[in-house]
Amino acid sequence: MSRKLNLEERMRGYPGGRAALGLADAAGHAASVRYLARWGVLLTPLVVLVGSACALFLWSLEEATELRWEQEWMIVFLPLAGVAVGGMYRWLGREVEAGNNLIVDRIHRPGAGVPVRMAPLIFTGTVVTHLFGGSAGREGTAVQLGGGIAGGLNHFLRLSPEELRVFLMAGVAAGFGAVFGTPLAGAIFAMEVIAIGKMEYGALIPVLFASLGADYVTSAWGAHHTHYSVATVAGTGGTLPFDLWLMAKAVVAGVVFGLVAIAFGELTHGLGTVFRRVIASPLLRPAVGGVLVIGLAGALGTTTYLGLGVTNPDGGTSIVSSFEEGGATPLAWAWKMVFTAVTLASGFKGGEVTPLFFIGASLGNVLGDVLRGPADLFAALGFVAVFAGAANTPLACTVMGIELFGAENGTYMAVACFVSYFVSGHRGIYLSQRVGTPKHARLDNHRESTLRDIREGEREGGEAEGTGRR
């Protein structure tokens, strides 16, 4: 480095040298302009297609949800809907059944790309799941729409492996930012979700362009997003920039959110393993899962935990109601976790994130009461922090909180997200995530391993230990 600086200093001492350095700087700037122009051209069709697909998807989900509310008897056909979804993937989409994990895998190893059929299959499967009452979300669908459309466009673009890697990340950002109306969080999520503790800054401009553009297109189609109200603006602690006592409560809540994030991931993955071991037919698994969901709803005497759970026409617990005092029953978060784990583990389609929002917001409401904190603020903390712990994306979730709820309580949201992320360890809902930087030194042996490898290694180690004891 010092030699390079000395050479530059000597060159600046000569008229010809100064001219050469000036030309080098100009060439560098020109290369940057060409880079921006090239990616702007490449990403524009992706932005338009993903933004439009997300707008249609949001409209379809809204229509499906309202129809199910009006015709509650439709839940009886959830098992048959599961057979249809399972059959669709068995005969048309075996190679894309891994969903978000396939996209993360292909970003790590971009040569094979992502099949374009992922987009229509996940769109159809998710809408059918919601129409008949399955408890699932929409983030997984939006991310797979983005990845599938990016993979399809690459058939025409013929990008290099490294460019395809960035292009797939841009598809992820476009889908996430458009479906939630959080373009900054979408861009950060696409860079952060690939590897724990390691941001993919090489894709910074493309993912930002894609997320902002897709959100713009989705809004231009008239799609709207739910607005959440957080009236509480936490005060300061005298000369401190925050209330120390309230911050301590946010830390405690962050620990609980991290533990619940682990519980959700382990329950979903564990039930998935049980379904695969006990029921050999991929067509029967969602049928059995549908029967279980119907049985749970009947036993509890409520449909509160079906579908997205953003609002509830019957006045029960929902994400929106959780921002009000007394707006969530004490165990609503746990029941939503069970309903969602059964739905997704058995083979229905959709995302995990909106159910995680429900789990986090309703749990936050309850914790706010226990810790004597404002219900709306703690619901907001749970909304983003449980997701942060489950997806291992604390920065994206903090920015999402600021985009959705405002910057006034950003410090508390950041602390809750970071604590939840740390507490959740090397666990998560995306088993293809790799450990880029371990969360602490004791886990350094996990570096560069996927969460799937870590989970399987720990299970094999536990089985070997049990055999040794016998």
C-alpha cells in the first residue's frame, strides 16, 4: 500500500504523471457509470415483473381471505386442498419444493439458476392454502416470486455466475420490499439473509434499485399495505438519549423473543421430519395436516389462527389488535405457532414471516402487560424481533421497524432485534443459511457451515451419546 502511495506521489510530481492519474480516475468513474447503467437496464424488467406479480398476489390473498371469512365452511376442504397442492408440486415442481432454501442455495452456488416454474407454483399454492384456511404467510411466496422470475429472465440474459448471484439477490429484495412495502428492509434483507453475520455489499446498488423499484410498481397498481399505529413515543432518561428502565425491559423482551424464535423454527423443522418419517406419500402429508388444523380450530372453537391473521372480522386476536391494550389473549402467540408449524410442516405453501409477525406482536402485547410497558411499543418490538431471531436478520428487521412504525422508538427496536438475534444462536427458519461470522467465539466451529449441517450434526451427536449411555 505504501509503495503504491509513493508511486502516486512521484507521478504527481510530473506533468505527464498527473495526466496519467487523471485518466485513471476518469476511467474508474466511467466504469462505475457503465456498471450502474448496465444494472439499471438488467433490473428494469425484473422490477416491473416482480412488482406486478406482488400486486396481483396481494390482491389475490385479500380476495381469498375475504371469501373464506364469508364462507367459513370452506375450511372443511382444507385436506383436499392440501392433496391438490401436494400433487401439483409432486408432478410439476419437485425441483423447486425447497422454496426459499433453494434460492439461498443457488445464490451460494449460482451456476444452476432457479427454475422459472417456481413463481407460478408458489403463487397458486399459497393462494389455495389461504383460501381454505391454512395458517401461513406471504414473505416466502414473494421471495420465491422474485427468485423464480429472476431465474426465468436469465434464460434470455445469460448472465455470468457472479452476475446471476447478484441478480437472484435482487429478485429476493424486490419480492420482499414490494410485498411488505418496506423497500429499505427488503434491500438489506437480501444482503443479510444469505449468511449469518456477513453482509453481501457487492450487491448493494442492484438490491436497492430492485427493492425500491418493485415497491413503486406494486403501489402503482393500487396495492396497499396494512398500517400499524404506535402512539407511544418513549421518553428520555434525563440526560440520556433513552429511558434506561424501559431499555432494560426491551432487553428482557428481546431474550424472550429470541427463545420463541428458536421454538418456532425447531417446532416447524421437527414436525416436518415427523411428517416425512410417518407418512411416506407427499400427497397425504398435507391432507393429514389439514385434518389437524381443522381439529385444532374445532377444539379451540375459533378461526382466529387461520390464514394471515393480520385482522380478524370476529374481533379476536390479530396483528392489528395486538397494538391495543388487551388486544391479545395470553396464549394467542403459542397457538399461532402451532397452527403455522402444522400447516407448513405438512406441505402447504406460504411464508413464515407474517405468522411470525402475529406471534411476535401478540407475545409483545402480553409482555408489555407483564413488564408494565406500553402495549403498542412492545407489540412493535415483538413484531420485528421474533422475525430477527428466526431469520437471523437483525439489521433488516430494525430498518423494517423504522419503516413501519417510525424512527422515534428505533433504539428500542434495534436492541430487541439484536438481543433476539444473539439469543437464537445458530438456529433459524432458513436451513440453507451459512454461518459467515459466528455469533460468538464458542461457536467458531460452525463457521461456513449451513444451519442444516449444524442441526443434523447436533442430532447425530445426541443420538450417538444416547447409544453410548445404553
